[in-house]
Amino acid sequence: MKAYSEMTKQELLEEHRQLEEQYKKYRYAALSLDMSRGKPSPAQLDLSMGMMDVMNSQMDMTCEDGADCRNYGVLGGITEAKELLADILEVNPDNVIIFGNSSLNVMFDFISRSYSKGVMGFTPWCKLPKVKFLCVVPGYDRHFKICEYFGIEMINVPMLPTGPDMDMVEKLVSEDDAIKGIWCVPKYSNPTGNSYSDETVRRFARLEPAAPDFRIYWDNAYTVHHLYDHHQDHLIEILAECKRAGNPDLVYKFASTSKISFPGSGIAMCAASLNNLQDIKACLQVQTIGHDKVNQLRHVRFFKDIHGVVEHMRKHADIMRPKFEIVEDILEKELGELNVGTWTKPCGGYFISFDSLPGCAKQIVAYAKKAGVKMTPAGASFPYGIDPEDKNIRIAPSFPGEDEIRSAMNLFTLCVKLVSVEKFLNSFEEDGDKETAAEAPAEG
Amino acid sequence: MKAYSEMTKQELLEEHRQLEEQYKKYRYAALSLDMSRGKPSPAQLDLSMGMMDVMNSQMDMTCEDGADCRNYGVLGGITEAKELLADILEVNPDNVIIFGNSSLNVMFDFISRSYSKGVMGFTPWCKLPKVKFLCVVPGYDRHFKICEYFGIEMINVPMLPTGPDMDMVEKLVSEDDAIKGIWCVPKYSNPTGNSYSDETVRRFARLEPAAPDFRIYWDNAYTVHHLYDHHQDHLIEILAECKRAGNPDLVYKFASTSKISFPGSGIAMCAASLNNLQDIKACLQVQTIGHDKVNQLRHVRFFKDIHGVVEHMRKHADIMRPKFEIVEDILEKELGELNVGTWTKPCGGYFISFDSLPGCAKQIVAYAKKAGVKMTPAGASFPYGIDPEDKNIRIAPSFPGEDEIRSAMNLFTLCVKLVSVEKFLNSFEEDGDKETAAEAPAEG
């Protein structure tokens, strides 16, 4: 098939007619599919059902250090769970605190604490005239919502194949002491799926921020979430690298078992330097008497150790991999030659990131929605929901079944084609004399 | 036995000699007992072990409304859990939000939210020159720590047999718009164990605070925690009463299952007006994707309904009641005639409150500690840890076994006697001419 940009107006009109006919059929079919969120599928949740059997009423509920898991206390988490989670985080158990069920909640609380009380004795952000955050884009919408909630001004930093644009990061943080943090999903990033290069991690660890209370918010959400056995991304461990670089306090590292065991019933955690942990615990001991230790023990008894986790994640991968491949195959088959979009091919994580022609994303998502397929809202992966080029769409293939993904992606690519053809046709309105759309590419 | 106040100096010196001898024996015995915290005993925790059996790997994990409990979502809690918890809270399920494992954490988050973002659109507290809270004293130390953490000035309001001194509460809140809240444990209060009278609740619901963002923080921690079947305290339900009084938004009501199922692995909840819930959810939806629904379902499957809870609480009472009675018996037997202290006789809750002679509490607790019995630090039940009269000591009989409580209380009453005798002896130093201690009661 010819790329749309090479088509004449007549060819585009004919293509549009055919696409509209196909689209009409989808509307009659009344699909109801959800490709919008990074939710595990029921089959993935079934993998952890054994967790319901590892405890029973006759069982000893004492943890290794002698504490009764069922009672109050043990603020930072039980030892055996710290050891398991430290292995997931690739850090020393002494640097780990275990929280409740949600790492998003932990991150919210960290921003909230910094806002009300400040970081390690520095001025609380609520007492400052302006606080800013760097946001790698496209990125995770819920990170951005936290900043928005606290009135923190967000500055976009583009995500490159190697990670965030570090020239820009270095320049901004060294010049402006109102910049207090940067949101990162360093591994199998949300939504691009690519990982930070070694050089990027090294440069992060060597940042020289103007603000002494600047922190890297390193959301390692997909640390063990590979799709393949033999193509896995490996990152330099940021805590150790910060220490080597003489900046031990520069980073907070977050993760959870939400997409390992159960979303909502997993365990969230943070790793940081001992100085940071002391600061965190000063708040935590006022906030709570302790988190759910029975659930911590349940996780340890089910997974046993990091090998158990790795083995378990292989089973997740066996379910996820074909879904990613269906998405990629359909994108390639339907759009490969048309020159109307690009997409990522991740080796892990939960998302594929699609970039349409500029100015088309909102319309594509709207068309898909009208025909019964819910995509993440266009713009959601940018601060304030504004994608300046209106081109990024996050594809989340985890939840639907394989057949549903096929239907959804066939419709999605149809919508991409339809909107792209319309965009090219519009360009003829602006310049009726040209022969093909490419001669005057329309602006986003 | 003669009251110490009636003794001559000579009699007191002889009594002191005998008490010191007994105390020495305790020090040799090297006890190690903890009467300091409201922790359930292992036998109480065993009552809920059936909760480990109500789920297994073959089980359907769908909730009543069709959501998969194991996955993300359902921000305010699953319907069936809301119904169960609404019955515990004596409110409509529509007025309930379910949170994580700790009601303390919920209360902290409420203060934190009010501090950073304000209550229902009013000025965030962090932007105000001064914020104050009323604290019913003696009260719950962890409430006060939250205020201290956020730099909120605390004003003591005395706890009377009918509840807080409402004349004082009404006057203060109507005059000063810096007063944004009051901490209450209305039922089987911590630590006095008594409950607010109907008139007190009615006056609470009819408060006319100067601050439009004033809220009553109604920590209903011991709502179903009776000791007796036939002597139970019953309170007017505050949410309904506030509505009747035309002040529907005046109160937040908190509770948890920490002392029903497992502390740390229970469910926390809040009930409030729909306006308040909307305000709370605006924050909550940024803070988290949802709380632990598997644990919510686990609670519903174990307790079934409010009758299951009531039945279960009877078993708790059977374990707690004898412990309370041992404490009360020993207090009565050892101190009943000496006129050196008063104490409460609660029908529920977790504590007995002891008032020594003024100026003696710290010394009593120190003596007990030296002989191996840990009491809640004197002053802990007051803001900033300062009991102005240095007389209140919280007794927490739930955790130790019955024999341990006997040992601990025998030592405790011995310490009370010792310190009281020393106080009276000191009064002779100040006035050598008098015949008995009563003639010149020493000042705290």
C-alpha cells in the first residue's frame, strides 16, 4: 500500500470512503473494550491465588524477629519481607521501608510531607512562593496529578530512546532552586516501554541541583516485569550509583508488588539513604502504628525469595507477551507502510506508546471511543493533560483477552487511518493546487 | 487501714520503711511486664484466626457489584464491606468510605489534607497564621502527636463524667475562628473509659463554631467494645444528630476493626456527610487507586454481618473483662482506704484511668519502670506530654496475662503508696509543726 502522504486527493477520497464503510461496520458491532489502563488480566491474577492458601487458622503468625504479625507495631516492615522486597528493589534491606498497598499512595505522601513539613529540615514547600517539578513526557498521568493537586508547576522534559533529555535536566536543575524533583519511570517506562541507558543513570546520580531538597522520584514500577527471557533491560542501580557519586540522599526509589501479586492487595515499598529514611520515619511514626504485616508475611510465604518472584514473573510474561505481539503485529500490518504513526516495541512493562501524525491523537481516541473501544485519553501522559503536539496515545494491552485485543487494535488502526486521511484531505483545502498530500504536510 | 492523710509523721515513716522493703523485693524479682499500650492479647488475636480460612485459591473473588476484588479500582470500598462497616458505625452505607489498615492514618491524612488544601474550599491551614485544636484531656496521645507534628496549637478541655466540658467547648469555638477542630473519643473514652452523655452529644451537634471549616473529629474507636452484656454505654449517633440540628457537615466519624479483627491488618473507615465525602474523595482519588479490597472481602466473609461482629465482640469481652476486674479489685484492695488516688470503672474500651495525688504520676511511673513494669508515660494523655497536675496514669490491662496483671498491679499500687507517703513526708519538711499530713496538703 502507498503511504498516504504520496496519495493524490482522489486516491485519498477513495481511501476515506472505504475506511468510513469499515468504521460503520464497527459501530454496528457495538464493541465494548477497554485498552485504557495498566490493569492485569484475570488470568494474571489467578497466578497469585495460591497466596490465599499459604495461611490458615492453625498457622504460627510469628515473624523471624519474634513479633506477632497480627498485632500492632513494627513500623518499617517485618525483616523477612524487607529482605524479599530489597531483592526486588536491588538494594540492601536496611535501606527499605515497607508501606501499605499502593506505591502511588507512598509517592503522594512523600510530596504531601515535603509540602507541609519540608525535606530533611529544609523549608516546607507550602512556605515557598513557587515549587516546580520536571516531568518526563510522555509519562505516568497519576504522577502529574499529584503535582497538579499540590499546585506544583510542571515542566516537560522529552523522553528520548536513552531516557530523559539529560542535557535539559542538568541545565534546569542546576539553574533553578524552585525545581524540587523529577518523576521517572526508569525501566520499561510508562508509556514508552523503553529504559534509561547507563549513561543516563550515571548522569542522574551526578546531578548538581540548585535546590538542596531536590530529589529524584524513581518509580521502579516495572523492575521485574520483563516480557522475554533473553531480551531484558538492565539498569544501573540508582541508590548505589548516587552513593558512589557522593550524592547518597539524591533519590527516592519506589516499587510495589501490585503487578506481581494483586493490585490493591500488594505491598508498596521505598528505598532511600539512611538520612532520608530517618526523615521519612519521623513522619511515618506520627501517621501510623504500622502497615499490614499479615499481608507482608503472606507475600513472603508465597514467593519465598527473589527466585520465586522471578519464576512467577515468567508466568506473567507468558500471558502478556502474546498480547504485546498482537498489538505490534497489527500496528505493523495495518500501518507499517502508511507513514502515519510510530510506536515502541518494549521488552517489558505494561504499555506500548503510539505517536500519530501531529494533531490527530484526540480525534483517533474519540473515534475509537465512539465505536466502543476505550483508550487512555489523548494527552493523559502529559502534565495538565496537554500533549503539545496532540500525537501520543498509550496502548494498554494487559487486561483484554487476545481476541478482544485483535478487535480493538483493528479498530484502533482503522481510526488512525481515518483521522490521518482526513488530516491529509484538509491539507488540500489549504492548498488545492498540489498533487499529493506530502507536498504540504499539514501542521499539528 | 488509715488514710495516709490522717497519719502522723512517725506513722508515715514506719509505713515508708515497710513499703521500701516490699519494693526492694520486687526489684530482685526482676519483672518485665508491659501495661503501656492498648494492644489486644494473643488470645484475642486467636479469635480472628478463622479469617485465615475464609479464603482459598479456588474461591470466587468477585464482589457483589461484579468487581474483581483482586484488581485495581473501587475507590471508596466494596459495597458489602461498606454495609458491614456502616452497621458498626451506626450510619448509612452511603456515608461511609473504607480506607486502609489504620484509622490513625486516616485521621493523619485528614489533618494533612486540611493543612495543605483546606476543608471544602476554605483557606488551607498552612496559609493561616495560627491553627488551634481543642483536646479533651486526658485523651489519646496519638491524636495530640498529629497536632504537634503540624504545629497546631492545642488547648486542653477537661473530660468530665458526662464528656468534655461543653460550656468551655461552646465558648471557645464560638469565639475563636482559629480553632478548627476537637479530638473526641466519645465512647469508652481513651483513657477514662466513660462515654459522652446524650446532652453532650446534642450540644456537640449544635455547636456554632466561628470557623466554617471547624470539624468534630469523632474517633469512635471503641464503638462495639463492651465488657458486659447488661451494662453497655449507648450514644446518640452523631451524624444523624448533626443533620437534625442543621449542621450535617460538622463531624467526621472514624473507626476501624483494629481491635475487632487484627491491629495492623484490619480495615479503617470514616463516615461523614455527602459534602464532606466529596471533599475527601477529591483528595483520595489523587492519593491512591484504591485500598485493599481482598481484605475487605475477607472481613465480610468472616463476620458476615453486624450480628457476627457482636457475637465476636462477646468473645473479646470474655477475655478482657476479668483483666479489668483484676485491676479494679487490686486498686480497691490496696488503695481503697488510703485516699491517695481515684480511678475509673469502665464498661468497655481498653483503659482504666488512674489519678494519683497531684505531682505524683511521673514518680509512680518511674518507680514502676525501675521494678520492671512499663506503664504509659505519665503526661502522655495530655498535649505536649504535659499533665499540668502530674496525676493521670493510663492503665492498659489488655495485653498481659491475668497473673502478670496481678503482679503488675500489686507493684503499681505499691509505687502509688510509696510516692504518696513520700509526698506527705515532704509536707512535714515544709511545716514541721503540724500533727498529720492532712493539715497542710502539699501542692503538686
